Amino acid sequence: MDQIHLSAEKSKDKPLIATFSITPATQSYFNQLRQKHFPAERNYIDAHLTLFHALPDKPFIIQDLEEIAGDCQPFDATAQAIVSLGYGTAFKIKSPELSLLHQKLQRKWYDLLTNQDRQKRNFHITIQNKVASQVAKKLQADLTSGFEPFDFTVYGIQLWRYLDGPWEYISTIDFKTDA
């Protein structure tokens, strides 16, 4: 019991990651592709649509996310294209709402953000990474041959703690829905 408590306290020093929660069937589709194509020894987590890579683990972060989620309704995003990551493959994701949410929080937290999180976000879902470039190119060709852009819904924001590889789930903050 004490080890669990100490471990939990120590994990508080780790950065938080904010991702978007998406349509369950779409999440499952991306997870299946990631399990099939991502190197197993490096695949600690499910497929994800990242909002921020490294946020400080402070109560105001959750409060700010709850506030912004309370002002948002679920919205559509589009898996627009298959893209190369050089040594990997991803789906390019487009939606004006994704960018607006990121920019709003980016302005609010700018002084706390890493250089990576201060940049313009090119939204994507990675299904393969850290493979030989020819392996990535083959997957891109295979996926592109029958690819049709498709829409899915973004329902909220998920918060995770980075644990030097794996992530620890903290919570999901749903966007408001009209009753």
C-alpha cells in the first residue's frame, strides 16, 4: 500500500498530455491499425489525437479544460489523408474547431508550454512510427490505394500523465450536449 502511495505521489511530477476523445468506432479503427503497424516494443498507448504534449500537472489545467469544454459542443473532424512521418504513417485530421481550441488554450498557457506545444498544431493520428522508411512507404501506398476521407465526432478532452513511455489515464472532460 505504501509503495502505491509513493508511486502515485512521484508520478505527480510527470507532465500531463491532453488528447481529444473521439467516436468509439473510429477510435477502435485507429487502435487496430496502430496495433498492427506500430512496433510492438514501442507501442505503449492507443492511437490518439493530441491537443498538448506536455502540460504542467497543476489544478488550474484541469479547471481551464473543464471551462473550455463547458463552452464547446461535440463537433466533426475529418480524416483527410494518409501522411508520411518519414519513418512512420499517420492520418491527417482537419477541423476548424480543433485549431480554435488549441489556439485559445495556447494563448492562455503560452508561458508554461514547451516549444513543441507553442507551435501550430498539425493534427494527426499516428498509426506507425520508428520503422524503416521503406516499410512506412509501403503502408502509406497500401492505405492510400482505397482511402476515402471520412468524418468522425470529437466529444471531449482526455487527460493523461506521461510515465516515461506508458501513459496513465486521469479523466475525460466531455463537451456539453444539449439535452
